[in-house]
Amino acid sequence: MKKLQLAAIAAAVTLAAGCTNMNPAQQGTVTGAGLGALGGAGIAAIAGGDAWTGAAIGAVAGGIAGNIHGNNQMQAGW
């Protein structure tokens, strides 16, 4: 169990470090996709559907929404 936790922490640190050179649109896309996948899987599981399908649909929808938000931030000069 400790090896799994250590691997998860190492993966999270690696992914977080990889996001430092992204522009706001790219960061929004990645963040939106991740949150969308979690939300979609959760909603599908609660509703009695397939969590993988919910995660896939949520990731696509979240990625699109995050990209739009990131592009708006870039145009506003944030």
C-alpha cells in the first residue's frame, strides 16, 4: 500500500511540474478535463451508469470549457 501511495505522490508531483510552462488556455484545458472526468464518473456512478463513459464524456466537456475559460483569460490579459 505504501508503494502505491508513493507512486501516486510521485505522479502528482511530476504532472504538476509539467504544467508550469503552459499558457492559460492549456492549463484550463488540462484542469477542466481532469475535473470533468471526476465529475462525470461520480455522476454516472450515482445515477447507476457506467463510470468510465461518464468520465470520458465529462473529460471532453470539461476540457472544452476549460479551454474556453483559458482563452478568455489570455485575451483579458490575466
